[in-house]
Amino acid sequence: MAVYAIGDLQGCYDPFRRLLDEIDFEPSKDTLWLTGDIVNRGPKSLKTLRFVRSLGDSVVTVLGNHDLHLLALEAGAVRFGNRFGSLEKLLDASDVEELCDWLRQRPLAHYDKKLNTLLVHAGTHPRWTVKKTLARAAEVETALQSDDYPNVLGKMYGNEPNKWSGKLSGYKRLRFIINCLTRMRMVTADDRLDLSFSGSPWRARKGLRPWFKADAPAWNGTRVVFGHWSALGLIVLPDLISLDTGCVWGRQLTAVRMDKRLPRVVQVDA
């Protein structure tokens, strides 16, 4: 059985299917880990989401910020905007409620003890252990699966608070956790989230660093797999795999086999 992690799909259905052919994916015995952002920007969000859902237990996907925005639009928690026009066909689909209900049940973080690997969309807080990351993610997952989920989705927007405290509560606490797991790229020296920067890390202003470069992170010793940051590109290290290689921007879609001592990298062009 092979375990492959694949970067942000963002509605790029055709490259996704070509990549599955390249890795000889067999749903009956292999497992896919998706870094989230299944939908938006690309040309076939509806077809992509339907196909991922059809894979059943052979796929594990975490929620990305674009997935959450789709849920907010479908729930009426926010208004539709031109920036998300690629979601219009999906939102008009007859099975959109069913698809979004399935998506709403997906986790924000997934951990495999055998592989000692944590899957998240954007990253995890430097002071959160794997156990704490899963616990924080579970808080949001419980809220999204409750009757209050439209309010949770409506309140998740905003960049504050930007510093973690165990004393945070209510929607502010959920917003921070969502921002950390689905939007974070750079942090300050005192571990505040800087959500305004999305470029290459070497272009960041002084005082910012990638979340995974923080001093003595609490999750150290566990491999972390993530996407979200197309300007960062592909990184394959023993304890860190970055997988958003900008397929939706005309670059590549990438898969990394994780159940072997030496990871196998497979890419297809957009």
C-alpha cells in the first residue's frame, strides 16, 4: 500500500487525474493525503470536489482556506464576490449541499502515528505540539459540525487576534486556530502571525520568518506536510514537506510518496 501526499488542487481536475495515472494510484489499496484547497481559482472545482468525495476512505484531505470560503458562501455566511467566480458553477450544482456537508466533516489536521507525520493546509503554531495541534483543530471541527456552523464561518474572517493565548475564547479563539492552520505563512520573533505576506520568504521584511523556522518548535521530531504557499514551492526534507507547486498558476501538481525511507517525488505540468 502506497501513501502519497498531493499539493493544492484548486479545481485543477485534469492535472490531478494525470498525476494519479503517473503514480498508478489504486483506491482499493493506496491512500492519498491532500493538503486542502480542493476548490477555487481552477477551471473544474465542481468536478474535482465530486471526484475527491467519490474516493471514499482512500483519501484524507484537510480543510484549506478556500474550502472554508466555499462553505461560508454555501451557508450564506458571506456574500459572493468576483474573486471567487470560479465557484459559481459549484454553488449552482444540484448536489452542492451534499458536497458541502461532506466537506464540512473534513479535519483541519491529520496525524499518522506509524509515519509520524502531521498533515495540515498551511502549518501549525510553533508552540503547539502535535497533540495540541490536533486538539485545537478538533475545536474548530466540532464547531463546524454543529448547528452554529454558519456563524462560525461568518466570524472566521479577520487577522486578529494574531498571538496565541490559552485564554482566548469564543469566535476569536476559533478564528486564530483557523488562521493558524489554514492561512499562516510568516511569524514574528514572538510567534505572532503575519497574515499580510504571501510572497517568497526571502522577500519578507526584517523580523519575519516562516512558521517552520521558529526557534525550537514544539512539534519538532514530527514530519509536517503542508501546502498553501505556492511562492515557497516544493520542499522535501526529512521533517518537512511543502507541496503547493502552483498548478493553478500554470506550474506543476506534485505528489510525494511518504511510506518509503526515501520519498518519491512525481510531478505533472499544469
